[in-house]
Amino acid sequence: MNLYLMRHGLAVERGAPGYDSDRERPLTSKGERKVRRVAEALVRMEVSFDAIVSSPLVRAQQTADLVSEEMKCKEKVQLTEHLAPAGSAKDLVNLLQHLPGSPQAILLVGHEPDLGLLAATLLAGGDQVTIVFKKGGVAKLAVEGLRAGRCATLEWLLTSRQLEMMA
């Protein structure tokens, strides 16, 4: 199985007028453009997804929806609190293990530092390594026997800028 981890795109700053909650902060227009370019690069790399799972926070959901739209994914984006800030990696892994159809290529859209911690858990079994996702950045992990511990190999980690240059 291949897991792709993506941090949401550039969003409205915390505390911006009109957004009372962190959960409500949307992508900026620049963030939307950059996410579309990242998706274009993924298409050029011949990446496709059998399932897309996202944090329910507006900026992450918008990111997942834009990627799904640009890549013409047939699957609907599934939302889970397990990808929201402070979500449970163990519960996320359980959710992924029980996705219908046994998808082999799954995109997870979330937030930092949680995505970095998830990657560290899957790669090293804990927080012994530090993985940092820039906004719009994507990592590909090859996974054998998905579990909430060491089970993956990092194939690549690219920033949105690197991906945009490939689009």
C-alpha cells in the first residue's frame, strides 16, 4: 500500500477577522492556486488515489477537495477527526485498515505537527525522527502491513514549491 501524506495549503492567518475558530480558516486564493499546481504535478508523476481521507477543518477539506477535483478522483473525500490537530494515530490506522475496497493508494490531508508525528510513527515507531511538512507538501510512504508503529519506508517528501516546478 502507498500512503500519501499532504499538509493543507496556505490558509488565512490565525486571528483574521471573520474567523472565530481555527477550524473555520479557509485557504487563501494563493493557497488554492498552489494546491491546484501540486495536484497537476502529482498527475504528471502518474500518482492516483483510491481513497482520500482528510481532516474536517475547512483548509484541509478544501485542499482535499481541490486535489480530488484536479486529479478527477471518483472517490468522495472522507473526513475524520483523527486527522484534525491532536487526532489519534492509532484510531486513524484502524480507520484506514477498514476502508471499503481495500484501497492501495490513499491520500491523507492534515496538519502540522501531527502529520510529521504520524510519518515518524509509521517510519520509526515513535518520535525518534523529525519530519516536517511545509504547507502543500506531500510525502509518499510505502507501507507493508499497516499498523500504528514502524511499518513504512519513505519514498519521497516534496515541498509544494518543488511540486509546482514539476507541474
